Amino acid sequence: MSAPDAMTVRTRATSEAVRDKLITRELAAPFRDSIFEWQVQFARIRLRKLAAHSNAEDRVQAQLDLGELLEVVQHRRLAFERAITGHNARGSLTDLRKALERLTEQIAEELRS
């Protein structure tokens, strides 16, 4: 049996690269779609909490909403980590991981303030 020619090797490498990108896209999609919604929700809660016309009850409700949002984001962050276990976490997966970490930290920081 002869060794594969250069064209066959390149075709396989290209096919594997395309397959890896598709897998990465499928793994990231549900988390990528949700993170934007969570960021918007975080911004709205924060504005409500910091608004000049907000009263003590509004601020307490905002803190409760932030706590709930943090719980959801942390839960989904763990689900993301489980989903990418065994996959090469680079590129968009790394970016998504960093975005989830950053959002978690921002919500936690806002809860402390």
C-alpha cells in the first residue's frame, strides 16, 4: 500500500478543520446566544438599581434580581465547561469562556456594591 499523496493529506486536514469548526460552532451556539441576553438583563438591573428615582425597595429588588441572574450565569457557565470537556478550547470557545467569566465577575461585583 502506498503513502497518501499530498493532495489527499491536505484534503483530510481541510475536512478535519471544517469539522472542528462546525463542532465548535455547535458547542458555543446556545451559550453565545444566551450571553447577550444576560448582558442586557444585567445592564437593565444595574440601571434600575442606580437610577436617581429608585427607592430602597427598588434597590433590594435589583439585588435579588442580580442574585438570580448570577445563579443562572454560574449554572450555565458550568454547563459550558462540561460541554467543552474533551474539545480543544481555543478561538471562539476561549472567547466565550472569558466572556462568561467576565460577566460572572461583573454581576458578583455589583452584588457586593
